[in-house]
Amino acid sequence: MGGTSPFSFVIFDLIGWKGKEIRSGLKMHKTIPGSAALKELRQSGGFLPPSPRARLRIFGKDSLRYLNSQLSNDLHKIVAGMATPCCLLTPKGRMSSSLVWVFKQEQSWIVDADPAVRSSLKARLERYIVSDDVQISDISDTGMLFHVFGKAISHACRGWSDISASRLGLPGIDTWAPLTQVDIFHRRLTQAGILEATTELFEPFRIAQGIPVWGSEISEKTLPAEAGLDRIAIDFAKGCYVGQEVVSRIRNIGRVNHLLVGFISEGFGAVLPPDSKILDPNSDQCVGALTSAAFHFELGKVVALGYLQSRVALSDKIDFFLASHSRCMQKVPVRRRQLPFLGT
């Protein structure tokens, strides 16, 4: 169900809380800063801070054919200047990497992924090269990624290599800035009046958008359909690729064992960590696990993502409890919500 990240915790508001301490000693939010900032990100867009990435350049006369045999989307359909999301799978149809973004750059293909998978990404893509004319170069250290999203893209200064990419379920532009130009480009964006989505803002924003990330919602155990990636990153009409047989079988069966869903806190409560249990309030049975959550300043509540058993996720049940693995087994009421949580 994924690992932890600095902001993968849940802060819930206890109903009627007036600033009293919780006996567990866990921190509570007494103020709600950032409400206007989150609203601006939602309505006007913003940009993500410059980020290192796992970034590979694939070239050679067989590069298109070879990459298409490895990735879940059809690279023949890629439009110039646009990146497409793809899954890189194991033969058993599970994720071997974060979601990857692929685009054409002159005579090469660029594959972009979460920096946590840098070493394994290159090894995975090299694994099936036999006599193919394909070369893979790691260009991760040549720059950093800026991503401008939402309505802010119309005000963004253009960079050195702008590529369209809807990373957050919104129109977006990727710019790969050379290391010597990162500070300059960052200054240009802020001077243009575009809001920077710092970690404190980005985590609740991406959760409310329902965007799964590596290490929380996505791991090497994840099937694409469980995280909803089959809706954006798989072309069911393309030819063979590693893991396709399992992906097609799941589609024909029509279900997986777990599905990623969104939750919002009901009233006030305590901090609960990732992997906390999701309980059916009627039976107290565990029906899922929490993956990420953060306090959403605009909503004044916690938003969260977690996996539910598919039979429960596909039912009309919306009310649940969260329970940590601590001795107190405090139960926090949450309600399932349709993703994304807020309109734009």
C-alpha cells in the first residue's frame, strides 16, 4: 500500500474541539493558514518547485519499436510537443516504476519518472535489449523540472524545452531547466505572479485531485487498475508489451481486489499514520488501508487517499472509521468522496 512521505499523515478535527489537548499528545491544527493559497491554486493554477527527476534519453534506430514493446501506451500516437503517461510493468502486470511521462525530442525519446526510481528505471528498460539498436543515456543530472499547471500556463514564461503534460489532471507545461538556469527560471515564474505550490500546499492539492504517487499509492505491488492508471496510461488497442496479458485479463474480468478512493474527515480528530486501517463501521472489519492524507486549508478538513476492497469501493457505502495500529485504537470518522474533491 506504499511507504511514507514527509506529509503522508492525517490530521483530523475532533467534533467540538476547542483547543484541548489529546491524551495521545498528537498535534492539532488551531489555525488554518493557506486557505486562500489553495483556492488560488485550484482556480488560477500555479507551479511546482524545481524538482530532480529520473530522466532517460533513449535513441537508436530501434528505439520506437523497443520502447513501444515496454510501455503501456502507444507511442505512435504521441503528438509533437506533448508528453504521454505510461506504465512500465513487470510480466505479472504490476508497476515496476512510478508513472512515466514520455515524449519525442528530435531523434530521441525522453522518459521521465519519480527520482526514487532512477537506478531501477534504467535497469528495467535495459533488461530486454538483446540485439536491438537501442541506447539509453541517463540525463537526470542535467537539469531540474518545473511544472506549471492550470490557468497559470497562459501567464508562464516559456522555457528551454516546454512540453505539455497533464500531471495533476489539469492542463500543464513541463520545462526542463539546465542547472545553471534553475534560479533564473524560478524567479521569472514568481515575478509573473504565479503561485508556487510548496510541499505544504501541494500535498493536500494532489490528494484532493486524486493523484497517486510512488511510495504512497503506487509501489511494485500495485496493479495499474487499482490506482486508476488504466484510465490515463494504458492503450488497450495497441500491440504487445510487457505485462499486457495480465492487464487485458483484468479488463476482461472487470475488477481488481482493491481500488484507490478519496476520503474527507468528518469533524475533529487525531493524527493517524499511513497504513492505518479503514474499518466498516457496522462490523468493525478492516476493509482497506490509508495511503496519504494532509490537512486541506481551504476545506478546513483532512483529505485522504486509501485503498478499499473493491466490493466495498463499488458499493454505495460512504461512511467509515480510520483506526491506527496504536494501543488506543482511536477511531476517526471519515466519509468517502468523489475525486476530485473540489471543482476548478
